[in-house]
Amino acid sequence: MDFSVFCREIYSLVSARLPLHLQVETDLRTILHQGGWYYPSSRDRNAYFFDCAGAYKHYVSGMELSLLADALEYAFFCRRWDAGLPLPDTLSKTASPRQWSLRIRPMEEVTLLPDSAYYLCWDRYILEACLRQDPALSYRCILPEDVAENVREESLFWEFFWNKLIRQDPPLIYAQMPSQGLRELKLHSPRSWPVRDSASLTYILTSRKIRHGASVIFYPRVLSRIHHILSDYYLLLTSPHEVRLFPGNSAYLRDSLQSMPEEKPPAFENQDTPFPAALYQYTVERGLTSC
């Protein structure tokens, strides 16, 4: 495909995966002129640039489009959490041994899964048990032949899977401090959490490897541990990668809901399944419930 078609396809693949409050609307003419697109804006010195021109060179050399979209997405999140690698390094690093992962996908994609795959359906999402090569960014669903004979039964598999996953990709939580930016907190140490005006703060919950980090809301006892510190709180699930937490009836929750874009740019409609954002509340009496 030529560069114009490539840019359109990459934009549609990557932009649908980003948290809704991070998505930007741009047009194909701007992408072609710049060789990519900026988040949030070329006028911001801290903006991240999605380098379509650089990615296209890898595509011409034989790299699959889906792997390039994974690499752009991965590089963006690494940069965001100050652990960045440029795109060529992301693609060229040797693969580590396979590891477990949980991928959250829209319910509409359940038809893409093999009948024998291990997955769960929850609300408007599929929770898909995956194997991944990290940092090679390849994911595939787990099939019975991938696990030992004594854990192939569905109920036994999930206990085995969670015990593996929580060690390989533990949860991380950050407080968005008004004047200090993001501050990492320790889930096992309430004393590390801000004391003053904690109800006015928002928090970001993800995993150590960030990609598909929203899955940590299903890790054993994670939400109840947060509740022990924050009491009742809301969860805004805006992407497969992270969840934003709002204690009590935070005013920041209303602002975040109002800032979410309502639709994708018309030029890229129906090119990828958008990730459906959703709001939930966690209370000790009812657990996690949809709002």
C-alpha cells in the first residue's frame, strides 16, 4: 500500500486503542504533511509524535501493519511513563520467554476467538487469557494445549492463570498531584498515599508493563485493597491500558466525562472496533457495579 493508505490504516488502528481522554482528532492531510501526528499538539514541547514516516520504512521492509501499530502504541506508553524506547529499539529488542497476559477487548470481537480459547465475558468486554512475547509485542489467546494436563479444566485454569499473571505483571497506581504530576503509590503501604485532600485527587491504575494494564482491576483483592484506603470510589475504564479512579463524588469525575470525545473522526469510521468506555463504582457491599 502507498504511504497515504498506510497512514490512514495506522491512525485507525492506534487511535482507537488510546485512552479516550488522550485521543486527538486529526485529518489525513495533516498526517501526510507532518509524516505523522502529535499528541496533544505540535505547539506543546512535551507532545508525543506518532512517527508514521518512520513506521512506513519498517512496513516497506516487511514488518506487518498490526505489529507496527503495536510498536507505536507501546512506544507512546513507555514515553508517557518515562521509560521510553524509540520505535526502532522497540521493534529490534530480542524476545523474552513467553509470559501470561490478560487482554480486554470489546464484546463484538468475541467471534474472533477460537472456541477452545480461555476467555471470560464481563459486561461489554471480553477478558481474553493470552500468551505474549515481551517486548516483541505479539499476543495470542491461550488454548488447552498451551497448559499442563492437570490445569486444562476451566475452573482450575483460571486459578493457575491468576497466580502466574499477578507475579509477572503486578498492578501499579499513580496519584495525579496538582503541582507534581504523577506520583507512584504503593498498594501495600497506605502511608505512602497522599493524606490531604485525597478526595480531590484522581488516580491511574495500570500494570507494570502498561499495555492492557486495565486488566489489573480483575487481579485478586486489588480493588478491595484500594477501597481500604479510598473508601467508595468510581472507576472510569477508558482504554485497555489503564483505569482512572475517582474517590467519592469527585468533581474531577464530571470533568473527565465531559472531556471524553463522543465519536471518532468521520474519515476513519468503521475501520476498527472502538474500545467502549464505561463507568463503574466499587463499594464494599456490592463490589464492582456498572453505573
